[in-house]
Amino acid sequence: MTKNSIFMKPVTFILGGLVGTSVALLFAPDSGKKTRERISGYASDAKGRIQCYSSGVRDKLTSIAEKTGDYFAEKKSLIAASFDRGKNAYLAEKNRLIKAH
């Protein structure tokens, strides 16, 4: 599953619902004013849902970014410690060989 498909399914669903609702309302046998009021209400409701959804996505992405940063900081620390141990072992062996000759 690609990143785009994860985020596009809910967006596609919401947009499809909005288009379907709008078309149904336009062809409904209500007065123009009442239809416009309904469309406005649905649009306002959809706006609230989209804002809520985008807030949730933002929170999830922030959490993922924080976890990723922590992960790389931990790995960087491990690599630096390994490098220092290797460097110290190299210098110790170098000194041992110098003293042996």
C-alpha cells in the first residue's frame, strides 16, 4: 500500500459524498432557497469533518516524525559509541605494536 493510497481513500470518499449530496439536492423538488440552505449546511458540516480529519492526520504525522527522530538519535548514539570503541582498540593495538618493536 502506498502513502498516497492511505490518504486518498478517505479524501476520495468525502469528495464523492459531497458531489453525490450536491447533485441529489440540486435535483430535489424543493425550492431554490431551501436547497441552497441545505447545500450550505452540508458544506459547513463537510468543512468541519475535513478539518477534524486533517487535524488527526497532522497529529499522526507529528507523532511519526517524533518517533523517527528518536529512533535516529538512538542509532546515531550507538554508531558513535561503536566508532569510539573501534578507534580506541585501533590506538591500543598500534601502541602495543610500537612498544613491541
